[in-house]
Amino acid sequence: MPGYAENSIEGFAYTTSIVPALLEIDIARTRDDVLVLMHDDTLDRTTTGTGLVRDHTLAEVRAFQLEDETGAVLNARVPTLREALDWANGKAILELDVKRGVSYEDVVAEVRAADAMSRVIFITYSTDAAVRVHGIAPEMMLSVSIEDIAELDALEQRGVNLTRVLAWTGIETVNADLNRALAARGVEAMFGTLGNPGRSWDGRFARDGRDRYAEFARAGLQLISTDRTIEAARDLDAHDGVDGIAALGCVTR
């Protein structure tokens, strides 16, 4: 939102001051091999700098200021992964989205160095990737794209402990049957309402003036990934039968 940049400590702090949340962060690498938070391959969209992240040292990246979605220059700098991990301790769970040119092994090493293995989720986009990360760090929670139970079976057959798996079920249609089948296997279901406002559920809810996050949750979702954090938390809170946000508080404990 205006005044806060994506992948910034300031943005994380603002969000968690209002609602408990898991925070998705994007991990890139600088020329001098420091892991930093950046979604794009280049610095152009979110900072006052230009060019590829991997062509700049950490010091050079730090010289640039972050910008919000309107292009306003902020008094904020690109954080390192370690800074984000240290900040999140006791405040939030981080979901780690690893970008091109960054090895899974290096990210796992940084998480271990920060003693943060119990408070992160590693995002994977294929069975092969999930198997690889599980082999490197079997204690780490994984977000794995799952479209049907056969894909869950494939993970188990290849040695992935399903108690370490969260099922990412997409952004298009909430599949209550799949969610129930996952729950029967002890796997929690995730779904994304985020994305291009012209096509995403977040965008539809905003245009319709009717939030349906609680309705989606009742279809068996344990986690909803959204760009409308405050609105989603408000709708969930209004329909959970509990005063205040106590029911959401477990995510940061």
C-alpha cells in the first residue's frame, strides 16, 4: 500500500501491527553473494536503482532507496534475508520464495544460521523441488503445489514426510473436495486470492464490495494468501464466532 514497499521490514512491521500474518518474502542474490529480499531480477521497479540485482554488491544495493507501488521514494533500504529472519523472530512466520540464481542449499544454510527452521515455510513449485529441499532439510515445512491427491501420493512415495507439507491449491477455484481429502491425510490446504487485480479474487472482492475470505475458509482452507491482508483478517474475524483476533493469534506463537 502507499507508504510501504514490498519486501521491506517497514512493511512487515506495519502488517503485523494490525493482524497476525505469515509473510511471503522473495530471495535474490547480490554480486558478492549476499541473500537479499527482492522479487524482480532488476532493481528498477521497487528501488531508486537500475539494473540486475546480481550485478550489484550489497553496498551498492543498500545505496538505493525503496519505492512504494506509486513510485514514491521511501526512507527504507533493501533488507538482507538474515535481517528479515532476525526481525521475524517472535513476530511472524516467513514464507521463502527463492528466485533464479539462488540455491536452495544457501537459503537453508542462512535459515539454520539464524536458528529459524521452526518459523519458516519453503515454497516449492514442483514435486522434484519439494523432494530436493526435503532431502536437504527434512525438518523444514514446505509449500508444495498440489492439484490432486495423486500428487500428494507421489510426494509420499518419494520419501517426503507429509507432516512437513502444506498444499498450495492454486488461485483459480477453491476445491472443497480436495481440501477435505488433504485434511484426511493430515495436510493443510492453502489458496491464493492474490494476483493481477483484474483477474484475482482480491480484485473481484474489491470491485463487488463483498469480501468472501471467510466463505473460502469454510471450504477447508487453513491459509489464504492475499494482497488485502487487513480486509481478509477483518472478514475472517467477523465470521469466526470469537471476539477479537484471538483465533488468528496462533500463527505468531
